[in-house]
Amino acid sequence: MHIFSTLFAGLLFGTGLILSGMANPAKVQNFLDLFGTWDPSLAFVMGGAIVMTMPGFWLVQKRTKPLFDDVFHLPTRTDFDARLVVGAAIFGIGWGLGGFCPGPALTSLPLAASGTLFFAPAMLVGMVIAKYTAAPQPKNLEL
Amino acid sequence: METEFTPFVSLLGGGLIGLSAVVLLATHGRIAGISGIVSRMLPPTFDKAGLPQGIIFLVGLLLAAPLWIVVTGTAPVQVVSKNELLLVAAGLLVGFGSVIGNGCTSGHGVCGISRGSARSIAATMTFMATAFVTVFVLRHVVGG
């Protein structure tokens, strides 16, 4: 049951990305192209997601623990540091260039567009480089 | 290239993404941040406790497109750039930036904002801003 719930969550996530248009880099880049072929759809994706997660997370956290685990694994940091902003800035540049972020890139892998097959491995390499160069942090800080 | 404005299906798709995040938190107490789930599986440090659920979640994610094709009979609409060099650069930046910045569109943009995390709100505003500027430069300065 606990395996099925996680599999279901992954499937739901990927289906949501496809249905919403997030898995289409052209649509993502059009959302980001305010002064060109602007397509505001992605604001609705984020809106639809947050409408679910905001009350959902609140309700879930009224419980003392999750169904199949002893504790909630939530990020606890509240401070700001340069890494957060610099990392996010670099992430945004890559997102704009390719129209892919991690979820949609992985969801798109089975569709095997040539661009995806270049983006996804490069993304994994980028993650490994970051993990090797950055100072290690406690694991619960990473989202 | 223009894409059709799809407020209804985008809202619905977003709802599924949100529901997925709620399911993952309710069952395993974990945040549905894709960059975190993936990067924790990569060297040099592994998060052994979260590894099995992470792998299962990714299997579900990878099954979504094949299942979509089986159910609907059509492949998801997708236009990916054929500029390989650009996509390699984009991939490196997305991977590197998401680990340094502790999250991506899902972890910061959806889950973090919903938890009222000031770090996630700052990160989301930052990556939105640089993404808007990047697409502006890519399409209107460098040329379409």
C-alpha cells in the first residue's frame, strides 16, 4: 500500500505536468515571453497546484505523523543566504533557455524528443557538480 | 511559436500536481520537490532513508507519458528545441542551480509557497525573474 501510494503520487504528478502543458517547453517559454507570444496558462498551473496544496498541507499537518512514516520530513531553515538566491537565479536562466525544469524533463524522457535526451543527462551532471562543489548540508534542508 | 491559452486544463493539471504533493506528504511525510528527490540519489552523498520512496515516485513520473499515450491514443503535445548545445547548457544550469538553491519549480514554487516558506517565496521570485529576463534576451535581443 505504501509503495502504491508513492507510485500513484508520481503518476499523478507526471499526468498533471502533461495535462497542464508544463511538459511542453514551448508553452513554458511562451509563459515567460511577456513581450512576445505570451501564453498565461502556466499561472493557472501554479494556481491550481497551490489551491490543492495550501489547504491539503494544512490538513495533513494536523496529524502527528504521516500514514507510513514516523515523522514529517520538512525543511526547517528560515534564514536567507547567498546560495539560495544565486542558485535560484542560475536555475531560472536554465529554465528560460530550455523551457524545462526537472519534473517535466523527466516526465518527457519516455517521449524521447532529441532535445530532452540532451537536457536530462546534462541536468543530472549539473546536480552532481553542485553536490561536489557545494558544502554538504543536512539532508532535510534540500527540497 | 504560439501556443494556445488553456486556462481550464492548466488549472486541472495544476490541481493534479498539487494533489500529488498532498498524497506524498500525507503518506510519507515528504515534500514533492523533484530536484530534491533526484539529487538525493546522486553521488557523492545518498539519502538512504528517502531512497526507496524516491525511486518509486520517479517510476510513477516516468510512467505518466506512456500511460497517457495508452489511454488517450495520442502523444502529449510537445515542442522541444533542437539546439543541442543550448539544451545541454540549460540542463547543466537547471541541475546546478536547483541543488545550490535547494529546490526547483515544484519544491519552492508549489510546496514551499504553500507552506509559507519565506526562503521558497524568495527563491521563486528570483528564478521567475531570471527566467523572464532570459527568455526576453533569447527571443528579443539575440533574435528569434
